[in-house]
Amino acid sequence: MGFLGITSRSPFRKMSLMFCNMLDLVVVMLLFCDFAWSKECTNVFPELSSHTVRYQLQSTNNQTRINEIFPLYYLNPTDSSTWTNGIPRKVLREDDGFDGNIMHKNVIDASGFKVPKGLLKELPLRNVRLGSNSIYGRAQQTNLEYLLMLDVDRLVWSFRKTASVPTPGCPYGGWEAPNVELRGHFVGHYLSASAQMWASTRNETLRKKMSAVVSVLSDCQVIIGTGYLSAFPSDFFERVEALKPVWAPYYTIHKIMAGLLDQYLFANDTRALRMVKWMADYFYKQVKTVILKYTIERHWQSLNEETGGMNDVLYRLYYVTKNSSHLMLAHLFDKPCFLGILALKADDISGFHANTHIPIVIGSQQRYEITGEPLYREIGMFFMDIVNSSHAYATGGTSVSEFWSEPNRQASNLRTETEESCTTYNMLKVARHLFRWTKEMAYADYYERALTNGVLSIQRGMEPGVMIYMLPLGHGQSKAMSYHGWGTLNNSFWCCYGTGIESFSKLGDSIYFEEEGKVPGIYIIQYITSSVEWESGHLSLIQQVKPIVSWDNHLAIALTVSTKKKTNAISSTLNLRIPIWSRSDGAMAALNDKPLSLPSPGNFLSITRRWSSKDVISLMLPISIRTEAIKDDRPEYASLRAVLYGPYLLVGLSSGDRDISPEAADSPSEWMTPIPAEYNSHLISLSKESKNLKLVFAKFKTVILLDNLPKPGTNYSIYATFRLIPKNSKSSKTLVAKDFIGESVMLESFDHPGMVVTHHGDNEILEVKAASYQSSSFFRLVKGLDKKKYSVSLESESRKGCFIHSEHRLGAVVKLKCEAESPHNEFKEAASFRLRDGISKFLKELPLDDVRLDPKSRQGIAQQTNLEYLLLLDVDSLVWSFRKTAASQTLGEAYGGWEGPDCELRGHFVAVEPVWAPYYTIHKIMAGLLDQYLYAKSSRALKMVKWMTQYFYNRVQNVMLKYSIEQHYRSLYEATGGMNDVLYNLYSITNDPKHLLAHLFDKPCFLGLLAVQADDLSGFHANTHIPIVVGSQRRYEVTGDPLYKGLGQRSTINLRIPSWTHSNGMKAALNGQGLSLPNPDDRPEYASDHAILYGPYLLPLPEPELYQNGDITKSNNNSYRMETLPEPGSKYSVHATFRLIPKDSKTSKISKMHGNDARLGISHSSDSNASDVKLSCISESSGSAFEQGASFTLRDEISKYDPISFVAKGKSRNFVLQPLHNIRDENYVVYFNSSS
């Protein structure tokens, strides 16, 4: 039954006695279907069910084509008596009205169903935050950027047009264009996506934008005045009711209503709730009119036109409003001719338009959750079974060209228009409901598979607004080369753009689910770096997931627990999913480093306890490589298999070849080899560049020629990428590409592992052949013959003086050419390439929360080191003395040193407290609380610091009243830190005059010296008095007191001229006019300074005893001996460290291009229009032409290995396997032929 492993014989599949008693209702549904196995009931003309065909018809001028198709649309009325058995006669009589309460009572309540109990609850999306560096976090951020790009006026243009109000701006194109009947659907998706994204990120700009859209739509609805709201006129529904062609108006109405409901549910916009209720009232009357004017049969027939998830949104609305008319209207969109088939458990969905009907199943699942009718529980479970056992791909997706095909015939569907993205979006909803009902692992595994491969795969990297419609699964297909290809920001807006922006806005909605009860539980079903606030469990959880890579076949998860403050600790259960793709051998789990017993894969690890802060659960799960047969029961396709690594579907970079090694029938680990991480640093691309022409050294079938420089991610980029394989294999473990200069290397084709560039002699073309390690495949990478900076050339190892050579023209064949045969300068140019550095960027001064340091910079490393220390500090130890002072229970152990309980300065470190400088400590505490408010928006902290200020205001007042103000000033001789500074800062927030207590900490005996400009600082304790000056500066900023201003009235910009620069070459200008510059430091007293600096960095002398009187001298101790291994960074570590200096000095110049992770490539700057690339040999008569012809420029590589990459053995070639979700335009295969 496929990878879900669920059969119809499972215990929960057996119908209950209650369900048996409902046989009469099933019969009614079959009557509704009017023999529903006739597809006319659902797809009167299947081609018109395709959104692609509909858009083609609206975009074409081919009237013949239109006339051929639309006459087939019309239906012949049938006997309506069957329908009347399913609906009470009362609702069909005009004089008795259309009473939803009566209908609901007769059809539902009489059966005595109850709302189901024990379903898992969703954790609010607002409580979940994704880790920004995970693939999910990056996908969410890319989507957020797109949502922020969209313009409000352009989005609502057609809504305003329909409401006959002014339309500023211009409308969007594609499916949102004013002449497209589906217009407005994307705006509905935008409302849902923006509401979910706001809940996920709290992005304030997005909130304002989505609120503006709601405002405009509200105005349009009020102007129309009936409750109707859409981007097209209401007469579209007259065509629906008359069974005339129109492109799915109810589909668009569903998106708008769902978007408004989501704006209410996720963003608390009560306007949106009012609007969607008004829309529901309008369509209640609309459907009532159709039934009264014709029969209910006519309404059912009108559902042949796609209605989206109308039943779903109406059931959701009923859950909010409890308005029975919303419930009855939802029932009327439960398409009986389709649901009846599922009620009978018949796998007869082939021929149905997939994305028309999956939402109807989702609506039926909502019906079960609201009414408790077991029939709809069975419908949802059976539907999931048949789709995944007979109609699904290895991605978890389904459909071909938007339709379901025959069951277990998926091999016939492998083409470009395979998996519609919308279907995956909706199948995830189906699986989500089922997991909440059953807690079955199979549904969680499915969700992970479909999300990872079917959803993440539709974005093009991190390009905002670039997504696909269909996910191609054919042999050698490309996402870029499908019928629709990649969409555009402003002119696509397909249905899959709408579901796409929703999918990437709610990536956090199915990681965590909660179970209510005396002992509440939380289920963690997706391993995604994230955090969650679990309110009912009184816990916060932080989930850290180490990125999966091919060279380490383990998934590592750390789950850190934090308890809520001011809440009573309760016992709760954490349930962690052990995926079915893992294995027991090598799996490990621990709680606070104590081993836990793990269940077998396919179960949950459940841990119940009264949790404490800093409890940590660690999981290490082995990742298995496995193959999975395609869902096709025909013998001739038995060898078609997909390759999966954990949850990731791996696709082979190929234009069509798909035959893998016959050993594939045994163990995949025998024919698949992980690609090491360091291989990425060995990838290069060789290019020749001029001002107007950029060409690249590329593989075309088996030969090498010059092609246009491709963009990364395109299919041609893999043909232009090669891996350097050094002749000395040991060196490949540590070097980056540039370090291979001077060494012999082979150039391996990126997408053909084991195939390398080979020459056949002088003036012969280069080919890509199987690596034989013969000298004709090795080239020595040398500095460019043209002697230009960063230039390189490739000389044949077997033919000295012969170089890879090419003219600078498109399509030129690359050959080996010897220098003697060509003019000197031309040869050098044709064989020379230039190394290009990256472009440096400068940061503007921004608020601290807008600035992020480069983690690889010195400052970033220092910041990270400090962060790690802050995270190491224990809360109970920090506050030990505070609790002791407050006579409350002290937990843990107090810290030592200056924070020890017997130290009078204790508390200063926390942010700070009391006779060794008690005010010093108080300043630290107050400043720390104020910073908590300013940077982390903690209103508690502000309340606390204000209360502290009131206390010390009273205390200082008492001192002055009891003694005198002089006594207070004398007390300031003890260090007070920056008491004046923090109080002035507080006053700037509160404007409370009492907070100008700061004046009384402006130490007058010190500031008075500065006021009279007396340089009399000697003898003062520096760090006692610098904070007082800082406070006086704050006084000027708060009060404007000119005494503390200290600067002239003219605005001055002071630009620092660092003392480590020099005057030679310095220039400055204002608006193009030159300025004179001061010398960095021309004072004679610094002429003999012995400090050594490099730029701003002070270079300390490593061994003081080696220097006498400031002069550098040699040590007389030249002996060596064995010593205890020193700690890194200790003074003795320098004695145990040596540098290797090779005999060949060229190899010692190890350098990197753009940092540790730099990649290199090769480019050329010739302007020649035509040339061949060949191996050429150098001679005494060779000139600059030879040198230029044999010189190249190293460039950043165009393709690179994904962290999850493998080399797989094939029959005639090897394959690079990478995750589908990271593939952009490259050709790939999904299903491999594994037959012997």
C-alpha cells in the first residue's frame, strides 16, 4: 500500500456500529451522485477543469478552438427526484423559506453525533519561531521579502474597478490581469499568507500593508452594498447557475473568504470577520435563490465548476460564529458525487481534476471535527490511503497535468507537467488533520516528505517571488524548461503562486502539536530549528537541528527546555518522533547526558516529568540511504526506483541517463559515495572575458568549447564547473583551489564524476573521458603567461610547453596548443586568465538590533565568544545573593570571586548591588534593567528600575535631612559608577522630576575642575570618574544646560585620521573640492615609540625575556626538549609551534581568495572573436601571444556541491546526487533504472 504502510484491514479502518447504522445516509449520498462513477458528474469536460487550459483560452484569439471546447461544457438536466430525497422538502418551498436550522436538524442532529474528543490541538503559529539559518528559515525569509515587495494599489486594482471607484496605479499581470476571469484569487491568498507570516515573524511593515489591503476591500464591499466582494462582477455567478462557461468564480470567492477569516484568526482584525460574515450571508441567499428557482440538482451541477474549499472555509467560519446558516451553506458545497465514491471506499478518482477535489476532502475533514460524523472521518482516511498507495510520487506529491491518472500507473506520468504544487499544499492539510485525529506516525512521515521535497522545491533558491507551477519528475527534465517554467514577480500569479506564498508563511504550523489532559503533552513531529512557547505546559522549547550532510549520516537534535517564571511547575510529556527512515542501530537519546531507551523507528519517544530549566534532550538518529520503487504494478517498470536519504529525495544531475549500478538491488551504500565537504573548495570555472563578451570553458557532450557565461543554478552552469583533482591526493584534503598553483591536476566534470578533461596531442581538441590517470589527463596549473595579476594557465604534463588554449569567440573549440606555433603575445593572451576578488561592502550606522557582525571577523568571533559565556552563566548562581538578601530560598550555589557571598561588591556582575562601592553596584543593576527595557522591550524591567529610583530618592533625601547635603557629597568619594548617567537616561523616558535625582550624583568636586578647564586629573581613580563625565554629557542632552555642552555652536563633522596610516597618498574632498589633511601624528615625542602595529592591530611581543631595553634581540637558548603539551594560547604554546618551509618555495605561498570558504574560477580577458582551444607547447621563439593564450583567470565556481551530495555508480557513467529542493534549473532524473 505504499510508504504509508496503512491498509484497509487496519483496526481503525473498521466501521463502527454507528457507521453501519448510517447506511441510509450513504444511500442518500449515492443518489446525490446520480451514479457518480460517471465522470460527467464532476468533470463535464475534463480539459476545461485544467487551469492551464482555461488561461490559454482566455489568452488566445483562436475562435475555432474556443468554439470547439465550450459547447461541450453544457449539461443536460436529469430527473431531479433523486436530489429531493437528500434535502427536506421544506427547504425547496418558497413559502416555507430556506431554513438552515431545520436542514441541519434533519440531516445532522437527528443522528446524535457528538463533536470528537481527544484531537491534538494546534499550537498557535504566533508561538513558534523558525531558526533563521535553517533551510526553512531562509525559505520563510525569501517569502517575506516577496510579500513586502507587492504593492497594495496593484493588488486591489480589480476590486476597485468592480466597485466603480478610482483605480490608482496599474494592475498586476498574469492571472491577476483585469481580463482574466480568475482575477482576485491571489489577493485572497495574499491575505492568508500575510496573516500567517505576521503571526510567524511579527513584521510590522507587513502588518501595515495587509491592513491597508483589508481597508480597501472593506471600502469596496460597503460601496457595492450587498455583501458581495470580488475582483470580478457578480454576474459571473449567473453563468455558473446557468451552467455556462466561466472560470471558477467560487474558487476565487473561497480564497477571499479564507483570507479574510485568516486575517481575523491570525491578526485579530475584526473588520475582516465582519466582511467574511457579510459575504457568507450574500452567498447563502445566492444558493437559496438557485435552489428555489430551479432545484437543488442545479446547484449540485454547478459544482462541476471548481469551487475551491468553499465547504472548508464555511465550516471554519461556523466554528467561529456558530451561525447555523454558515453550517448549512457548507453542507451544500460538500460535493456528494465525489465524496460518495470515497464513502464507498472505491479507488475511482482517476480522471478527476486533483486540486478541485482535494479541498473538498479537507472541507469534509472540517465537517467531521465540527459535527463528529464518523462517515467523514472514514472518507478522509480512505482518501489519503488511495492517493499515497496508488497516485503519489516519491516527493509526496500527486497528479499529472493537474489530473489523477489510473492507479499504480505512475511510470507513464514522468514528464515536465507532473506534480502540481497546489496539490502538495492541500495534501499536507489532509495529512495534518489525520495526524491530529490519530497520532499515527505514518502521517507525520508523509508530512515531512511532502514538505521537504514537494514544497521547498518550488522556490528558486532565495530569489523572492520566483516559484514554479508544476514540479517536473521526468527523465532529464528541468524546472526552468517546463511549460510554465519559473514564474515572475509581477506577471504570473498562478494558483500555485497563491498556495506557494501561503506554504512558506506557515512553515511553523506543523512542527508542534499539543495534547490536553491532566498530564498535558506536546508532539514534536518535524525536526526543524525553531523555538516554541508552550503555554498550557508552562514551558519554552528551543529545538536545534544540525544541518544534514552526506558525509555524516546522522541527524543530531538538541531540545532545550525552559520553565515559565511565576507559574507552578507541572508534569508534562514530550513526544519526539523517531522517523521511519531512521534505524535502531546507532540511534542514541539522552536527557541531561543520561541515556534514554529509544523505541524502534516509526514510534514516539515519550518522556514525562516535571521539567526544569536547562533540561536538555539530545537525539542522534542514523540516516539511511534507501531506494523506493515507483507506484506502478506493471512488470516492465519494476526497476524504476527513487533514491532517498532520510527525508530528502535525491535527484541525479543528468539530461536523461538514468541507469544505475545493478548492485542497487542490494545495499545503496555499496554504490553510493558521499561527496566530502572539502570538494567544494576544489571547484573552478574557466572563463575568457572582455568588456563585451564573457565566455566560459564548458563541456558539450564530450568536447570542450567556449560558451556564454551562465548564471549559477542554470543547467549550463554544471557543464562549466570542474573539480581539481591533484596528482598528489594527500594535498587535496587541506588546499583550496588557488593553492594548487604549481601542481599537476586533473579537471573532473562536475556532473560526470570520474570523467576528466583529456588532450590528444598538439592542436587537438580536448575531450572529457573516463579518468585513467595517464599523463594526457594531467595539467600543471601555473601563473598566467601574460604575467597579469592573478592570472593562471594550464600546461600539459605530457607535452611541456603546450597549454590549454582558446580564441575568444562563442563556440570556439578548446584545444592543446604549443607556444612555438603561435605569435608570442597572442598565445599568452589566449592562454591567460585573471583572478577576481570579491567586492567589499560597508555598513551604515544603524540601531544595534539592526546590525549583525560577520561571524568570521575578529569582532564577530569575539561577540560569539562572549555570547557563549553569557549562555553558560546559571541564573540561580547569578541571583543567589539577591535571594539571600531578600530572605528567600537560595537555589544552586553562589558564584565566587567578586560575586562571592562574603564580598561587599557582590551583585555588580548581575547588573549590579552594597560598603565596597554599593552605589557602583546599584548603578549596574539599574542600568541593566533599563537596557532590558530599551533593547528587549521588557516593561517589567522599567517598572523595577522606577521603583528602585523611588527608593534611593527617599534614601538620599533622608541623608540630607538627617545630616546635610555636604554629607551626601562626601559619600560620593566612594565609587558610584554612572548613577548620574542612568538617572538622566531614565528621566528621558519618564519625565519624572524625581528622576532628576541625577543632579545629586554629578560629583561637583570633580566636574568643577573640568568646568574651569584645569588639567588636574592626576591622582583620581579613572574608572570612578569617567562614568561621571558620561553622566554630565547625558545631562546636557536631557536638559540643554550649556555648562555641559562643551562644543561650539557650529555643526562639525570630525573624521578620524587613523594614526596607523601615512600621509603619502591620502586624499579628501567635499563635493569634489579638495581638502587639506592633517598628519596622522607629527608629535616628536612619539618618534621613538617601540610599539608594533599592523593597521589598527597592536602586535605584542610574544616573549618579553627576548627583548632588552625595548630592542629586539636573539635568544641564546637554541636547544630543544620534550615538554608537557601546552594549552593552545598559552605562553608556552609558541615554543611548540613551527612552520614548514618547503624546498620548492612556490608551494609555500598558501593564499585564499575571499576567505576560508572561497571558491576559485578562471577567466580570460581576450577580445578575439574566433579561436580554438588546444594543447600548445612552449619554445624559445614563443612570445607574448603564447603566454596570453595559455593564461586564464580564476573565478568563483559556478556550481557547487550541496552539503548533502553523493556520487552514485552507474552502468556507463557516475552520477552526482543532490536534494531536489536545492535544484534550480539543472537537468535531473528522479527515478533511476536499477535493472541488471
